[in-house]
Amino acid sequence: MSKTENIIELEVESIGFEGISIAKKNGKVYFVKGGLPGDVVVANANKKLKGYIEASIQKIITPSQHRIEPVCNYYGACGGCSWQCLNYEQQLFWKEKHIIDAHNRLGNVNANCYHKIIPAKQKFHYRNKMDFSFSAARWLTKKEIEKDEAHNKHFALGLHIPGKFDKVLDIKDCKIQDIEWNNILNIIRDKAIKLGVQPIRLNKTGGGFLKGFTLRKSVLTNETMCILITSNLNNDDEKVFINWYKNDLQKMFPKLVSVVWAVNNKNGVNVGETQFINGKEYLTEQVLGINYQISPFSFFQTNSYQLDSFIGLIIDAADIKNTDTIWDLYCGTGSITLSVAKKCKKIFGIELNSQAIEDAKKNAKFNNIDNVEFYSSDLHSPKIPDLLNTLTHPDVLILDPPRSGLHNNLIKHILEIRPKKIIYVSCNPATQARDLSVLTDSYNLLNVYPIDMFPHSYHIENVAELEWK
């Protein structure tokens, strides 16, 4: 193709799984980044792949009737809220459709009833945790370049650009985190720059001190924890910065009750060895009357506003009796397990991450729950039946696997033990459909309950209810 032949007019027809916008013309399929159904666009067909052509929008000739103006200054550069341009009702429509399409087309399964999606209670400022990265390689947006202003290209505190490991978008106003967190983020950045403290260099040369910055919130108490991740102290400027961070930051923000510093010399992940905690050692969050202690690096669902609805949906679908024994596989820190424990005779939680299991045990003790046992074990291991066979046979099995879904070893064992009911919780309709295609040889797929935990993104949580035939 010549350069002029790459330019094509397209009408976007639909949104595929993972937010891929699809157009068709002259027998060819185009994936149009940023397009919405009903958009008529001039696009650059810039990459031909097997079965489709990738295209980028050059100009919108006629916008979709569902297109709205994004509220975020970083829309189009940050990959976090790629559906901000789509009105919320249509976001829900496509999330529902993606689940049904995945089940029908990928899994060849169909539930007796697909329930209407439960919308998010809060559309913005809903996240209870944000992980930000420092970088000496700042990514400038088109708007920033067009303004032709002077920018510090060697300091960024924000989010990684999709597909660009070493580039970080400098974020000053994120619309899905707590409003006050933007002020904390900006003060951290300004102080570091003023003192000449260097961010990490994510290229082969390496070096730098500042690595990551995490913010966490309890909706129950309206309190914030912040966690700074760095490499080892090397100079006086870094010592001055850490001293300011430890002693002065909290004075500016009354809701900031915990200031944590951790060191990680190995990689850029937002974890590390804790050096100090100034203030509270953990936040407390509540789900359906259960209190959870959230330590700096423990896992917890990121949308507290939806958690009562989400966990309640799982409990209702399971229809638990006080004589039931439950297995909760991939239990994490026990956010499902401990709520279910109030309803059943006995529950077992199993999870690979040993730190998550320790947090789950602490939370069980914190809430005086004694009918639960937690085990750290690899559910994908061929040896997992050795553990499972020692447990009381389950009446109800709750599954909440990672995006990759269930392993064949586990599915085989589930079909051997034959629990009367399975509740399969998933954040990936495609892998859930794959697994359901096997399970439904022996189980009826009764109900599917979607719930929106992540507004303005294509991500969706889904609860499937199965019963032994």
C-alpha cells in the first residue's frame, strides 16, 4: 500500500471483547482504536494482520449518537478509562453483550437466564487503590505538545503508557481516584523536583531513587494510606526528601492516617521491604458487616462502593443453608469467604498467595469467625487433589480464578467430586466461557449475573450459577 492508499473511510459497527471497535468494508475487517458504533471516520489502515487490519482514527466525520466528551485530560493517552467517550448506558449494554457473545460463540453455552447488569453506584472517584510509577522518561500527550510549553521531560509521576515499558504519563488529575489524592500526588512530585531527587530510569542504564507511589482508601472511615517505594538511600537530597515525607506530609492532609516507606532494589513493581510506617499500620474496610484490615501490600477489591452488592450477589446465587459446607477456591484475602462464613456450617478457603492467606487468617480472627479454614496451595498443580480430598465434601463450590481461568487439572477434579452447586465468578468472559463449555456437560447453567465494578473500561465481573444435572 502507498501512503495515500492507507487512508480509508469506515463506519464502526460494534465493539468487540476487550474494547476493540470493529468496522467492515469490501470484505475486510478493521479494528479501529477509539471508535464507537455509529462513528463514521477517516482512518489510517496502518497494520495488516491475520484476519484483520488495525486502523487509527484521523478524523471523525459523523460521531456516534452515543459519543460523549471525556472528562479526563489524559483520555486517549492513558489506557485506564478507554470508554469515557461512551455514555454509561451503552457501556452497560456492551458489557452485557460481551458476556452473552462469549458464552454463545466461544463456549457454545447458554444460560437459562441472563440477568440485567448491576450498574456502578459511583461512576467516578471510585477506586480505593491506585498504583503510580515514577520515571525519568516522561510521555507528552498531543495536547501538551501542541501547547508548546516548557515541560520537564525527565520527571514523571503517573501511569505507564500502554505498550511503552519505560514511558510514564505525568498525571495531575485522575478522575477515578479520590479527589484529594490528586493534591497528594502533585505535592509529592513538586517536592521531589524541588529537591532534585531523581526518578528511576527504566532503560538499560538504570539508576534513580523514586520508583512507585501507591494510595489506598477506606470508604468506611474515609482515611487514606500512602506508600512510597524507592531504591536505597544514596545522597543527602534523598534523605531530606524521606524525612519530609515521613514528618510533614501528614500535616497537610488530615485524612492521611498512614505514611509508609518501602525499599525495592530489584524491579519497578509497587512492592518492597517496609522501612517505616508513620501512623496506622492498616486501614479498616467493611463488607456486609465484616471488617477487613488492609495492610500496605495486601490485595483487596478496588471498588469498595460496589462490594456489598458484589459479595451479596454471590451469596444470593449460592443459596447457602446453615448446614452447608463451602469451598472458596482462589479466595484471596477472604473477602468472599468471611461473608459466606456467616451463612454456612463450614467453609474452606484456598489461595496460592501465602501473604493473602495470612491476611485472610488475621481478618477471620479480627471478626471472631471460627468456622473457616484457610490453606495456601497451587490450585493448578496436579497434586491439588491431595489437599482437596482431605477436606469435607462441599455442597457449594465458589470459584473466583484469575483472568486465565481454571486449569484442566482442577476442572477434572471438580467433575469427580460433584458439588451440588457451583458459583463461578469471573472477570474474563472468554476464559469463563471456555471453562463453562466443559462444566456444562455435567452441570446446568441456570443464571448469569453481571455487575459493573469498573466504569469507563471494558472490564466486567460476572457471576455464573451452575447446578448438577
